[in-house]
Amino acid sequence: MLLTITTTHQPATDLGYLLHKHPARCQTLSFGFGKIYIFYPVASKEKCTVALLMDIDPIGLIRRRRQGKMGIQPDQYVNDRPYVCSSFISVALTQAFRSAMKGHCEKRPELVDTSMPLQCKISVLPCRGGERILHDLFEPLGYTVTAAGYGLDSSFPDWGNSPYYTVELSKTTTVSQLLNHLYVLIPVLDNRKHYYIDENEIDKLLKRGEGWLSTHPAKEIIALRYLRHKKSYMRQLLERLIETDPEDEDNTTNSREMSSEEIVETQLNLNQIRQAAILSILKSGNAETVIDMGCGEGNLLRLLLREKSIKKIAGVDVASRALEIAAEKLRLEDLPPRQRERIQLLHGSLVYRDKRFKGFDAAVVSEVIEHLDPPRLTAFERVVFQCAHPKTVIITTPNREYNVMWQHLPPGSLRHGDHRFEWTREEFKQWAQNICRRFNYEVRFLPVGNEEPNIGAPSQMGIFTGKNDETIE
Ligand code: SAH
């Protein structure tokens, strides 16, 4: 993973003072995940480029990690981490350029506040949510952004684009400001973090975001992704940003936009409403065995465990880390044996046939289909409706028509960086009815959340019932 910063400030080699790294030397630093090499491919009066090469050791990564409750999974060995710019770069930046980030320069203190033309090039940057989000994050900060994307696999053009880009960011600014922007926004674009976060992360984000985050138009998305989608942390952060932002005092209450608070509240309520709707459908149909497909961190599983009438529960997810967190949240290891026997977590994919998915009264697929690449949907449909073939399948997915209600969402963009699509009510209906014809199910639809005239509710639910079998209503 290579990141370079170039300046044409005169004399350009001043960059070396600011970074506390002599242009004539190549330096090697060890950090917990591998090695960082810092060197200057160009260092003249006119132009100076510093390169940070991060060499992540994938085997070391796994050895460092406490083996999770799910054991070591193959995707922990084979993944993109060594090759892309991710949250590891934030750690590397603080190790390599700590003083520069803080704005300290003993030898040439006047340089700290000097704005200079800077160009940062990142060899491979994952932008989950596509190129658009890259522009939405950096352009409001005054950067000129260029990005070259790559197809997922040139042999299969219909698989579409990969999330990886080669990116150039240019701006006349201070080195410290650039480093702090990169520190925060690279993990936001990648939308994954290599470490488990706690409340200290809010302080870190406030510190690195000082002077720019509170007025950034995408601050909710930045906060949500940076804080690993922990809504309570996001809410705390937004409250503290408002406290520290003098401009907010001028905000009048008759502003048309929803406040950050309302956005979070809306989303929180929506999760609860969705889960309550799912539970009531399962209960009214007397489902005794339930599989939560794409269970994520196990929020629904926790509620299912509380329902005594449900005898057997399974949660399946493709992300082993999500399952580890689910196991922790559910305290699986501490459950008494009879409870423990009721639930199992399965590492698996919904686009591959799997015998373990069979034999359940009901399957829940909540907010998952929009994470699947469209060419994979046919496989998903067969796996769920033909192979697993439960009596009832409950599928929820966002209603794209409702996105206009969320003012923080730029027009046309999707709600989550990893969503591959979001459907209108009509699109969902067409898809669901096609499934019913092919697999002999019938479907009814329910809105999830408050319905608005003409655009519907924020989320939509399809309840599929197998026609030939004993059905649950
Ligand atoms: N159902 C949960 C989580 C939704 S997030 C809820 O309603 O809160 C989407 C989840 O789907 C993620 O945990 C993701 O890892 C999982 N997922 C995405 N693609 C998948 C696949 N092919 N097979 C299994 N799980 C998948």
C-alpha cells in the first residue's frame, strides 16, 4: 500500500522539516501490523515527494488477534487488507508523522501554519458506496479529486465495478490539515476498522475533526462510518459537535432539514419498528424454528432468544467478524446449556446452497438483499426459496422512494456504503411476485415505519408463504 504526498512549495524540501523525516534517508518503522517505509522518491527545491509504503503482514495480523469464538476463518487469511489503504494507514500516519499531525515543528515553527500546494496520491483506496462518496467527503473540504476505478473482474464485466480506486487529492493547505483529513476519511471510505472501538473513538474523531467536521455536509455519514455504525456513539458525537460549533447557535428552528438528532432517532426507531414487526409476524404464525439469514451482529437473535415459544434459532452471516460480535453480545459462552442448545451461529453465504439452512419454519432476511450484487440474486432466490424452503420467508429492504426524506443523503445516493441497490416499492413487488411464480409462494407486503403520501414508508417488508405446505399466517 503506497501513499505519496507531493508539494511544489519553494523550497519544496521544507516538507522534510515538517514531517521530521530527512529527504536523504529511507526510514523503516515497525508497527503492530507490519512495517512502514518512509522515503522520498523526489526531493528537489522545486518538487518534493514523500512516500509512505505500508507492508502489512497478513499472517501476523491473524497471530496478533485473539482467536474468536468462531475460530479462524479463511477470509482472515485472504483479504484485501495488505493491498489497500484502510484504517491501518491512520495508525501508520500517527506513527510516522505524529509531530506533523499535531502541528509541531521545532526547527521551523513558521512552516506549521504555512499553506502549500499539496497533492496526495493513494495507490488503492476502497470507496464503499462508489466514487461519489469520495467526492462528497473531500470536495466540501476544498480538494480537487480525481479517481480511476477498476472493474471487479475483466473476464466478467457484468459483475460491475470493484470498490477500489486510485485517487489523487489536491489542495493548498497545511500538512497537518491534510494528514488529519486522511486520518479520518480513509477509514470512513473503507467503512471497516481493524479494531474494536469504544467511546474513546468519539474523542479521537473530535480531535482530528477539529475545525472542519462540525460544518462538513456529510458529517453524519462520517460519524456513522467512523464510529462503526454505533448509533449511540454517533449521537454523542453529534451532540458534542453542536456544543463546539459556534455557528450552530445561529441555526433557526424553522430550518427545513431534519437535525442530526432526528436522523438518528428516525433510524433507531426504524430498527425497532422493523424488529417488532418481524417478531409479531413470527409469533402470530407460531413459528417454532427460525433462521435469521444475514444476522449481522445478532440484534434480532437476541430478541428471538427471549421468546420462549421459539425452540430453535439459527443466525447465518458471511462476515465472520459480525458473528464473533454476535456471539459476544449474546453471551453464548455463558448461556445455561438448555438455552445454548436453542441457538447456533453459522458462517455461510446466502448465495450458496447449504443444507444447514433447511428445516426451519421461518426465515428472516432483514436488510440483506440490498448488500448482494444483482447478478447474485438469482442464486440467493434458489438458496432460500428452493433449497432451504421454509414455510415463511420475511424479507425487508429499504424503500428508495423514501430517500428524499433524508436531507443528509445527497440526491440519488444510497443509504449505506455497501448497498448495491435500493428498490422502489414497485421494483420490490415485481421481484417478489416473480419469486412466487417460480417457487410456489404467495406474498403480501407491509410498510415499515411511518408512511408518507406518494413515497411510502422508509422500509418495506414482503411476507412470503409457501402455498403447498402447512402455512403460518
Ligand atoms: N439482518 C441484520 C443485518 C443487516 S446488515 C439487521 O437487520 O440488522 C447486512 C448483513 O448481511 C451483514 O451482516 C452482511 O455481512 C450480511 N451479508 C451480506 N451478504 C451476505 C451473503 N452473501 N451471505 C450471508 N450474509 C451476507
